[in-house]
Amino acid sequence: MSFIEVGGSFSLETGGDQANAPWSKPDVVVVDSISGEIFYFETDPRDTANTHFYLDEFIAQVGHTYQVTVAAPDYEPLTGSTTVPVSPEIEAYLLGDIEFTLTVNAQPDIQSYEIHLSMSDGSSTIKNITSNGDAKLIVDFTWSDLSLEATQFVVYGYERNLSEYLGTTVSIKPQSYQPQEYYVEGGFGVIGALNFTEPINLGD
């Protein structure tokens, strides 16, 4: 699934942190740097604010870099790019009565991982781990209730842009914003990508 959310403009002169009215029908274009294909995203008809853009025919490909441009009259175009990472690679996992250990082989195009562990009572636990050059990443889960069992897990892998953006407190107030490479050019936001494993059932 791919989508683009266009928030709107902000008035920095007044120090406000609330967006003004969203742009009026901006053009949202995605270019595949490998194939050269051009995709024109459209507004979601269910979105009355006209801020959510998507394209059913667009299917992001692993290893492809996508350049995104959002343009509207009287505004500087926003541009950004991202490369779709591979699916996280699971080396092994071990399930005990009150613990679960997962070993993931680190991938060079994935900066951080998010593991969702589902429990028998319908709850879930989420853990995040960042790849710091280690070849293998080990994540441990424990719980105290012996009546609970871990039933399923999924591993998400975030490329650099999205990983750093999600781990950063973003503020656009004057004199508080520190530019980072992962922000879009011409404004604020991020173009990022993730991939994930198929859900793996435990105890099967």
C-alpha cells in the first residue's frame, strides 16, 4: 500500500503550529527512477479534506527508488525520494512459556525494525530495535502471566528516511527546526518506505 498525505501550509512568522487550509488540489507525481514510469496520484474520494492521495495501479517494487513531487500554485514544490527496502530476514525464533526470542539478520537497506508480538488474549506488544552495524539483531519478549501465550508475530523494516523521521520530535516553530537530510526539500515532511514479513503463527 502506498499513499501520500499533504497537510497544508503553516504560518511561521506568527510562531503558530497549526496548519492553514490545505492546498487546493495539488499535483502529486511519483517517478520510478529505474523504469522511468510516471504515476499521477489522485485524491481519495472518501477524504473530504482532499489531503490523502493514492493510486490503485501503483505497486512499489523492492530496490526501486521513487522521486515524489507535490506542487501547487503559489507554493514551492516539495520533493523527496525513498528506496523500498527488502523484507526483513528472520534467522530464528524460540518460544517458551513466558518468553519469546527473535533473531533477525540485519539488512543494509533497513535502519530499524519494529516487531509486533500478538498474545492469546488479543493484546500485542511492540518492540523497536535499530541496526547499528550488527550482523544479527536479537529481540527478547517476556511476560509474567502463565495463562497467556504468544500466538503470532510480524517484523517491519524501515529504511533510513522513515526510521529517523519516526524517531524524531518534529517542530516547525521558528528557531526550533533543525534541518535533516531525510526531510523533503521545500518544506516539512518525509518520503519513506517500509517492508514486512508475512505474519508467522507460533505453536503450529
